Amino acid sequence: MDKSVIEKYELVVGLEVHAQMLTKSKAFSSEANEYGALPNTNVSVITLAHPGTLPKANRKAVEYAVKMGLACNCSITEYNIYDRKNYFYPDLPKGYQITQDKTPICRGGYIDIKTKSGRRSRIRLNRIHMEEDAGKSLHLEGETETLVDLNRAGVPLIEIVTEPDIRYPEEAYAFLTEIRRLVRYLEICDGNMEEGSLRCDANISVRLKGSKELGRKVEVKNMNSITNVQRAIEREMLRQIEIIEKGGTIASETRMYDAVNNQTYSLRTKEALNDYRYFPEPDLPPIIITEEYLREVRAMMPPLPNELFIKFTSEFGLPEYDAGVLTDKKEIALYFLEICKLTQNYKAASNWVMGPIKSYLNELTMEIKEFPLKPSQIVELIELVEQGKISFAICSQRLFPAFIENPNTTALALAEKMNLIQVSDTSFIKPIIEEVLANWAEKVEAYKKGNKNLLGLFMGEVMKKGKGKVDPKVATKLIQEMLDA
Amino acid sequence: MYSSYQEIRKALQKKEVRVKEIVEYYLRKIEETKHLNAYLEVYAEEALSRADEIDKKLQAGKAGNLAGMVITHKDVICYENHRLQASSKILDGFVAQFTAPSLQRMLDADVIVIGRVNCDEFAMGGSNENSAFGVVRNNIDPTRVPGGSSGGSAVSVSADTCLISLGSDTGGSVRQPAAFTGIVGFKPTYSRISRYGLIAYASSFDTIGVLAKNVEDTALVMEYLAGKDEYDATVSQKPVPPYSQLLEIPTHQLKIGYIKEVLETEAVQKEIKEAVWRKIEQFRADGHEVIPVDFPLYEYALPTYYILTTAEASTNLSRYDGVRYGYRSPNAVDVETLYKRTRSEGFGPEVKRRIMLGTFVLSASYYDAYFTKAQKVRRIIRDEMLKLLNNLDFLITPTTPTTAFEIGKYNEENVLELYYADILTVTPSLCGLPAISIPIGLDEKNLPIGLQVTAKYFEEASLLAFAKYAMQN
């Protein structure tokens, strides 16, 4: 399609994100909440909806929902009731889902995002509410019967609903990336879209730019990665523009995304609106969120990525790029923060974390919590370089790996033992320079005739002969003196 | 044989009888009264072997405090490894995998459960004619209904086939059959007894209740049934008083109210009104103040009750779908027919009527007109009732407008008249208040008449003491 045609239109997208809470037990019963167990092994009589069973709310799930709300600048609802959403499906044992309809635990709020191309925007949230997951229906190839696994039934979820503020597919990407980072910072969800612990549906419409009215929206499901969400929105946008350009109208429907063919296909039309007969859950007392409780939860909150970003750029004076990389994962950010408590050389600390430490972790697919060196030991390395006792190159290439192998010593002792400490004593450096200049007599002549570039060659040879121990500043000065003499 | 647990306890202490003999007696009575259709299942062998064990414990002086008490459980109360089907085809073959914690506490005190008794399907009904296993007959007059929905429970006690029955009461299901069979039926405050293990009909109304021959046994059993339970998030955390030790006849002057309109209306059977008047005179003669009170909201109680209970029932009964347990239609060919046929074939007509009514009042177009409005009316009725009770110790009414009616009297054509029979019992249920029905006489056909006494929240102890006093003379 011609770019000028596409540019006549504005994309309008709202997202519904489901995040499975990392609680030990289920939302309303006590069996384990774990991924990957054998089918139908984590199923109590409550999950199976046996007659006579009752739900009991998991307070941890409430706490997690409140944490997410606080992290997203939402107002927290004081008086929370649960509701039943009624519909029949074999993977929904009670015939209703326990959710929140009229009193979502978090209202309003927003998330600030920055896309890869640098566009900043604020995506407003409509609400975050608590609910329970359904089981899984498995339709096996070639089988007429459907199998049901109820391990997932009753797993606590939060559903994050945005306002229709997303205007570009890449904003959806940035938004989901930020959601995933937040839930991981808060340790309330593992944020794994491939395993379905983070799921996203998109309500997509287009309209002519300048139009105030919203176009008819289409719900797109089944996007199991953040990249696929962006691709699906892009694809669906083009499909809708094409229909409108041909004079057609958009059908209000639910479509599935097929990542292999990068296409959406119709699942069902929404003409007959589902009536879920929402109904206040009489088996659960209301959850009251008091000011005191909010204070307690706030006190438990870890520093959030945007707070750290601001601290790293303004207080530590780091480039935005550094701050972005360092706040990507909470554990890395906190490790970095520990280093910065012990040294003022923030840029050096950032270089160490983003460079040698991250490379080491990536190479071994290791988490920072398994990394053998303490932040204070990184500070030792920074200080050795700072004091000119060792060059950054030697320090990162030789001392750092050795230090990892022997973390029970100090960096200085190890550097000494490895004979890596730079020497600035001229009585040590002078004979080396003399030897080099003698070996390269022809080049010395050339230098004296004006080829000043040869200084680098002499310097390299001196460093090589000095096995990295020669203080380069002193050596440069001495070479020049001796050549000019 | 024994008219109270007190007698049984004494006889056991004096070694005049063994628990096994008591069980054998009840088993004979069950056999003799088989035509009443009160029992869905008799646990004969199990009850006998448990009796043997308890006899041994008694000899060793290690028996529980309810040793020798023989009870039945309504087919809506879970008893582990025993069948449970709410008198419905849809739970065909279902076996409970746990015991209701309230019943468990009684079992721990050495109660013997002798059988599972019939009721209206999913506790919906007031005549026990809605059971998939046939009507229960009233032991006083087998051409008449025993009331419902705990009809089997009432008959099992009234016909002396057990001492106590655990029933459930949503809008009168314990009190009304107790009135129809001449026994005591007690519904405690909502949330006093854990609902875990009770099949839900209308969750914000349902409570386990007691059917017994007298108030003393009721009070004793309540000590075990009531109290907190980790499986029910709505159960009261209040401590449980020793009800059976708090039954002294009230010595101070009580203020008792009766609803004037109820004792004047033609809709209540003449002999019932007369029996209540006789009781009023007796209370006055004993120095108590008995005053008429107005409660004009009475007429709204019944529609409010039926809108809210059917709404709750329509979602509570969604789980019966044939997917995981119970009846599954052999005629299902896909997911949709699995649901439609299983539920069409599995539920009886009254249950279907209530599910449809409840689905209707919760549907988007009618939600506010019916459900929201009924919720508001419920709140108003409760507030008004509490105001009324603030000025009173107890409120009395007849339990039912008529005595036990003939089997088959009500059908599809006049089902609303049958609903009307609940008019006097639904108000305490709407408010969640404790209420008891006690026998206060017989009508001209020798059919029992019940008096309903309602008290304030959690005043079970004074209510039971008053009921014991009111049953005397």
C-alpha cells in the first residue's frame, strides 16, 4: 500500500494485559501455583468446583495487585468486592470466573514509555483488576475429543486495561516492555509471554487523521511475544485501512494472530454481545485496603526503573544510554547502586557493569545474583585503575577474570601476585626504552628526520617488553625525552 | 424410644442400653417407615460397626461427648466417601471427597450418621415434591407433604428413626418442615455455621440448620456446628457460647412483638392464628409484655427473596455441567450439546425454573429493574427489621400460613401459591437473623402447628432459652 495512503489514517489501540501472579498458591485455594506440572495434578476440590466448596482469597495476590497499582500511579480502591463473570466453558470449572467488575482494585494511572525511535508518550491506564485464570483446553491434532487441564484454573491474575492511547505499533512494543520490566522489578510475575504468564490482547481501530470519532474496533488475540504484538497491530492496521480504502466497513469481531504467516484471521463476530451477568460474589467478604496497609506495601516496594533512571542520569550524571541499560533488570540496577555507594566514579562503575560484568554474565548465561564478586570488589578494581596502578585494559582482561576465580583475595594483592602493577620508576623503565631504541635504530633515524608517528611504535614495543606493567604516561614522556636528547 | 439426648446419655451411663441397641432400634424404625421415602441411603452396616466402636470407647471411659447420638444428614451436606446428590439426577454417582467441617466436629464427638435423607432438589421447594427420588410423605399423615426442602430430615426425626437431622435453611427449609411434622427446627444467624460442605443454593442466605425433638438437643448440637472455620471466608469469628447450659427460663420481663397484620389476615389458617393467640396469652399471664407491631414491608419480602435467591442459584448451579463429575448426557455431540443436554436432562423442572428466573434477573437488560432493586429492598427490609427488633426481645409469627397440605395440591398452574407458603419464613432469611420453629399445638385434623420466633443477630442463646420456655405448657 502506498505510504501516503497509510499516512491519512491514525491508529488507535488499547491493550488488555493479563499477568499471572507469582504467588505460591492459587488465588482462592491452597494448592500450588506452578507452571509445567503434570496435567490435573494441582487440582483441589475447590479448583474442581466440587459441590459444597468455597473460595478463600489469597492475600498475597491482593498485595501484588496493589504493588502494580502503586508502580503505575493508580489510585487504589478502598472497598473491593469480587464479582462473578458467568459463562460456560469446559476449562471454567465453576461456570463463572471470580473477577472484579465494578470495583477494580486500581483505577487510573499511567505508564511513560519511550519507543526505540525515541518517541516519548504517556499511556493512561483505565484500571487494573484481580481475577482468576481458567484452565487449558487442549485440542489434539486428529482427535475429536478435547482434553482439559485444570492446573492453571484458579491461578491469580491481574488484568491491566489501558485507555486507547496507543497510536503506533512500536508504542505497544514499548508499553509491554515496560510492563514486563515493572512486574519483574516488583517480582509479582515472571513476565514470560512464551509460557503465557504475561498475555496481551489488543483492541485495534483506525480513523482518518483529525477525526474525533473512533473507528469500529477489532480485538486481536494470540500474540505470544512482544514483537508479535507489534507485528500483529501493524498487520491489522493495514488490513483495516485497505478495507476502508476499498469502501468497505470494519466488522466488530475477534481475530487471532497467526505469527507464521503474519496475518490475522476471524475467530468470531461480536454482533451478539456476550452477557456475562456480572454478579457480586457472595462467598467472599469485601477486601478493605486501609491507609495503613498501603503504607506497609509502599515500604516493601523496591526502587522502580524510572526512579532509578532519573537518579542515574541526574544525580550520577550518566548518559541516558547507560541509565537505560543499567535499569533494564532490577538485580543489575541494584548491584550498580551498591557500587555507587562506595565510589563517586559513577561512569567507571557504569563501564564496568555494562562492559566486563555483563559480558561475563551473558557468556555464561548467569544471573547477577550468582556473580562471585561483591560490589565492593568492583570498587577495588575501579580504584586500582583510578590510582594508575593498572591500566583498564589489563585490569579488565587479566585481573578481572583472575579475581573471579579467586574472589577471596583483594584486587591489589592479586595484581601484585600476578605482577600486574604498573611501574612508574624511571630506573625500571629507562633500560627497557634503551633496549627498544637500540633494536629499532633505523626507525629512530626516521623519527628524528620528522616521522613523529613512529612514537606509537616505540611505545607499543616498550609496553610489550614491560609486560603491561609500564606506566604509559611516564613511558611516553621518557621516550620523547630520550629521542629528543 | 428416647425423646432426648439427655435420656440416652443417662441410659448409657447406667448401662441400661448399648449404642448398638439404639442403632438397631432406629434401623428397625427406618425399615418400618420405608413407605415415607425419607431416606435416600441407610448406612446400616457402617452405623452398627461404629456403634460397636463407641460402645467399646464407653466401656473404656473414652467416648466423645455426643456418644449415642444418631443423626441423619440432608442430601446437601458433604460426608466424605459417601454419595451426595442434592436429590438431583445431575449429581448421579457423585461421592463427596470431604466432610463438612461442622459435621466433622460432631463426628469427632462420636455422633453416628445413620443415613442420607431426601429433600427438594438442590433444596428448592417447600413440599419435598421436587426430589428426583420422589416425594417424602408426612409421618403424621402420609397423604400430606412433610414440608421442604428438608422434608426427609423432618420425617426422619419426627418418625423417630434418628434423634437429630442436619438440614439446610435458605428461606425456611428447616423451620417449615419442622412445623409440618411437629418438631423443632432451628436456623441460626447467617454465618454462624460454616457453609463449607453445604451444597450452595443461594449463598447469601444458606445456612445449615438443626431439626430435633426438643430445644435442649438443638442447643447441644449447635455447640458443635457453630464456630469459625478456615474454609469459609464468610463465617463468623465470634466465640460459640455453651448454648445447652444457657437454657434457664427467662425470669425478667420480656418484650415480645407480633405482626398484627399476620394474625388478622384471612391468608393464615384460623386454627394457627388461635394457637398463636393462646401462646400470646400464656406469655402475658407469665408477666411478659406482648405487643402488636407494624411491618408493612412484609409483602415485599417474598418477591425480593425469590429474585435474589434465584439470581444466586443460577450462578451457583453453573458448575453442574457433566464435565468433571455427575451426570453427563449420552446425547451430547459437541461442547454446546454437552451443556444443553446434560443440564436439560439432569435438572428437574423446579430447578430449571429457578435457574431461568435467576438468569433473567441478572441479564443486562433487566439487571437494574430486578436484581439491583431487590438488593436495595433487601437492605431496607433488614434495616426496618433491625429497628423493630431494637425495641423487642423477640418477634413471633406463625411459621406457616397453613398446616401440612396434601401431596399434589400444587402444580405448574399454581406454583406461585406454593411460593406464598414461604411468606413467614423468608424475612428472617433475608435479614440473616436467627429463627426457630417450635410445635405449639394441632389443628382440627391433628396436624402440627409451628410458632416462629426471631431474635437479634447472634442471640441464639437467649432465643433457644425462650423457645424452651415457650414449648412448655
